[in-house]
Amino acid sequence: MDSKKFDHFRKKLMEKKEELFQTVSKTEQYGREADEDSTQDIADKAANSYTKEFLFSQSSNERFILQLVNEALARVEKGTFGYCISCENEIQQKRLEAVPWTRHCISCQEMQEQGLLEE
């Protein structure tokens, strides 16, 4: 992969990183605000609890993607970006455009989802 493509993906990853960081921060703030709401009604407490659980699961997923983005940025810096971390084959350009933080080629991703690939 040439340096122009590395720069393109670095920019995409940095934008995604900033977007995820903002979203995680907002989600954490909403969760804290839900904690501060001192409602007395049991239905309101249940709704607040559900909201907190929803925000927590959303935040957890975004944190995981943020970790993948950071790992992808590290691979850009090392010059290994664009290659599957399992089989070391080049990842298709279309896949990288769609999911630039991907770690696996399509074949290895399918194997990982089936539990056939160790991390």
C-alpha cells in the first residue's frame, strides 16, 4: 500500500476515533445524569434503570470499536495496515473502505465468527 493510501486511511481512522470519543463521552454524561435523577415513582426508576443499561451496552460497543480503531492506527504507523492479522494476506480495498478498522480478511473474519479462529 502506498503512502497516499496510508494517509487516506489514517485520516478516516482519526475521524472515526474522534466521533467515537465524542459519542462515548456523551453517553457517559447521559448515564451520570440518569443516576442523578431522584425520581420516587417505581415506573420512573425502572425506566431510568433501562435507560442506563441501554446506554451502558451502547457505550461498551463503541469502546470496543474505539479500541479496534486505535489498533488500526498502530498498524498504519507500523506499516502493516491493510493486511489480515491472521493469514497476513492483503485485505480487499472495498472492505477497508467500509470498515477501515477491520483486522481480518473476509475469509478469516468468517472463521472468527464461527469460532474457528484464535485471536
